[in-house]
Amino acid sequence: MKLPGNKATALPLAALVATLALGTPQAGAQGLFDMLFGGGVRHEPRGEFPPPPPRRKPNPNVSAGGGGGGSVKISSPSYYTYKADKLVRVDFSALTAAPQPATPQDAAFVPSATGNAFREAIAGLSDYELYAEPDIAKALIAYYSANPDFIWVTGANANSRAQDAVRVLGEAASYGLAPSDYTVDVPTAAASTGDAAARLKEFVRFEMALSARVLRYVHDAQSGRVEPNRMTGYYDFPAKPLDMEGVLKTLAHTQEVRTYLESRHPQNPEYQALRVELESLQASAENEIVVDPNLLLKPGETSPELPKLLSLIARNLDDEMGGAYGEVLSRLATSDVYLPELVPVVKAVQQKAGMKGDGVIGPRTVASLAGTSKADRLLKVQVALEELRWLPSDLGSPRVFINQPAFTASYIDNGEEKLKTRAVIGRTTNQTAFFYDQIKQVDFHPYWGVPQSIIVNEMLPRLRGDPGYLDRAGYEVTDSRGKR
């Protein structure tokens, strides 16, 4: 959520409007309006806010599903099968096919003492198989064609820039990234004797591999490992431009490689807090007993997870439960068959935890006994870090932030949460969109037109069995001419 200037942004705006219009008592909403704008309440849309849209004439060829006929559905945005960009082999022929020009193509390029060594070394790329994302492969050739020199090699060794870069790539897990995505084999220190040509070949390949993996790291740190808009139509995030050639130019002229690479990550407090949580989880011990969180076990069925659960139940027995079920648990402690004798034990445990004692062992029963595994908690934090990378690094101030998992909307100014209210969030099949944008206007108690998809998919089926539903819910219904 980015706020250029003093403009607030929302993620998502739809959830904000629904919250202000439907989820907040009028007195509280009045206070919100005064807090934000210091003015009176506007009950009618004015200014830039458009009036209610005119009703479209019904299509006589589309049935609404009355009279026992089939109903019509309006499709929601789709979920997609995610497809990442295929890696391509970097084509080094543009570098190796012809001699390099006497005058560098990049006017800002200043050759170093290793410039001649680089020109000699590029012949070693003719049969080198390096795979990278298409835009990274293109950037490598463009940069080194205009700047034919080493970034990561000085003399006969990997330089301090290379050492810092490799260390940062190796610490990717501290940001919820996978270090294996950025692995590079570093040449060993130069020996006093050896084949100089082979050494140059090793160095130029290291140069290209490290540049490719650094560019991948910078991209992932800035924009995330995955492209969210490829997962679902409910996501609508603008692309974050990245000048990859510019990244390599910067790295070629700085000794502060670590500072630069770490600065590519989001710099907001939310991201930093998640990193602290991730570090704490990584240092913590795993649960002593880990049970499959998705276990579903009915009486008579078999599972190797059952003895683990029985062990947890036996460990936490109180005097009452121990007197009633201690003998059964001791005798059947290693059973992987959910025998009838164990059903009363499970029912008692479920009821004690405030659940319906149905005797079916499911995720809620497992969670109440085994808690959440370390792996599951780590994954949730890693996913949250990835989602924050989809947003601007600077979330802006003031801003409105919709926390969908928490069902809340917050107004934040200068890092302080000034207002927090509940938000209505859609279901998975009809979910609230994820995006960020500028808020141009906030309207108090707006005239809210129900989307066609909700009218057709949800309201019409309900009206067939409950014709008075709209009146009781306070909806206003108009005909095609706008008459109530």
C-alpha cells in the first residue's frame, strides 16, 4: 500500500468501504469521519463520488431461476495453475563471437586492470551452460557487452565484493527465502602454480553465475519469488520495475555490497517484525511429538499417527480422566487401530477442550492435543514475508491497511494505529481482492449497489425460500427505471 504525498492507500479498498458502510455503528462512524476530515457527515454522494449507477434492463434471454427452472450463475475471478518462467540457457555468443570493441559501448565504463584478463577469459564461456530467468539472461549479456570487465574478481581471487555477496546469498533463509536458489560455487584461492587459462575460465564462469544469482536475489527481495497475479484473478498488483543492468553497475562501483543487497528488501516495520519472529522460530525447538495436522480418523480406521495422539492424551491426564481411562490408554498405547474402547477417551478429551464430542479425530482435535508444529508456524511466517514483498517497501503514511486473516481494517498515521475496526472478508469462493492503490475520497454511509454476482448467486436463491429477506435486511429495491 503506497501513499505518495499525503494520499492514503488501501488493501483492499472494497473491504474498507464495506466496513465503513455496514460494519460500524453510526456514532462510531461519525467519530471516524471527524477524526479523518474534521467535518460534518455527508449523507448524499457529492463531488467526485459518482451517483448510484443506473439499473440495467433485464435480459429476456437470461432466466433468473424462478418457477422451479434452472438458475443462472455469474462467475467469480478464477484461480490459476501457477506457472513460473522457464529458465533459459544464457547465450554468451554475443560476448564470445567477435572481438570486443576498442571503445566501450557504455560511456560510463572505466576499464580496470583486469579488463584485458576479462577479454581473454570470455572465450571460456563458449561451452558454459548457465541457466537463468529470461530477463536476467538478457541483462547479463547487455551489461557485459557494454562493460567488459569483472565485478567479482580482482587479480587472481574472488574479491571482497564477491565475498560479501556470497555471504548475503547464503543468509537468504533469514528473510524466508531459499538459499539453494542462490547457490554459487566459489573458486578456491589461487595457487602459486597452475594453468592460467583454466584459472581464467573458472573465474569468468564464477563471474557470470554470481551476477545471475545476485540479480535473482535482488528481484526476489524486491518483488517476491512468485508473481501473485498469475495465481488468481483476485490479485491485482502492479509490477515493480527493476533495472537489472543498473543493479550490476551499482555493484561494480560500490564496496557496500551487503548494505545494497539488504536494502532491496522491504524496509517497513511489519517486514522487520516478521523477520524477528522468523529468527525466533528457527532457533526454537520442534514440538516433542509432531502429529499430522490434517489427520482425519474415524472409529475402526487405522493410522500410524494414533499412538502419538494417545501418548499426548496419557501425558496430560488429570486425576478424573486418569481414573476413568488410564488403564485403557496404558493397554492400547501402541495401537494404530482406532478401537471402540478408545472412542470414549477421545470424546472426553474433545468435550474437555470445548469441542463437540463426536469421537472423530480431525484437525481441531489434533491441534488441541499437539498444538501447531514448528514447520507449520515457519511456513506461515515465510508466506507472510512473501506477501509483504508484493507490496511497496514504504507502505506510506497515512494509510489504511486491511488485514484479511484478522478480519480487521486499520487507519495508521505516522506509524500509530489511530483506528481499528472489524472488516467483512469474502470466502475463498468469493474472496476479497488483494491490491494497493491511492484512496482519492472516503464517503461516509455511501449508497452501496449490490454487485450482480451477489444478487444472482446469493440473493435470488435465498429469496425463493424467503421472499421477505430483502425487506428485513434493509435493502432498497428499484426497477429498471430506478423507481423504488
